[in-house]
Amino acid sequence: METITVKEVQELVEQGNPLNIIDVREVKEVAEGKIPGAVNIPLGLLEFKINELDKSKEYIMVCRSGGRSGKASQFLENHGFTVINMTGGMLAWEGETV
């Protein structure tokens, strides 16, 4: 599984790079703040929303600490998607949140 650090994602966001970020935390967790532009798909709903994702895009997976996003990354990789897991999760995020 490919990984990316919180700092690397933060730099990409700050540079205005177009990113496809999926936050797999629960709705209540995301309400406390998420990375700008991130789409919330709770891990338990990912298998039901998979047909809404585009296999030609690369996705960065995010959660609270990196565990759930790791599971989500494995799941999507097994279905032919290109994904990168953000290690450290939102606990390590120091950038802007919305």
C-alpha cells in the first residue's frame, strides 16, 4: 500500500493542487473539521458508494489516525483503484480544516 505523510498532503493542499481526498471517518467526526475539498464517505458505506468513484483518478484516503483509511485503501486497491493512505490521519493534521 502506498502512503503519504500528513505534511506532504498539507503542502499539496496549500499549493492548490487538485486532489481527490476521501475521509472515511464517521459524520460526527468530520463535523469537527476536515481537509478542505475532502469528500466524506464513512468506511462502513464505502462498499456501497464504490460505483460513484472513478478508477482513472488517484485517491488519498484519510481517517482519524490512519487505521481505517488503511482498510479503505486495501479495499479500493482490491477493486482496481489507485489509492494512497495518509499516515497519521487527522490527529497529525496541522493545516486548515473546514
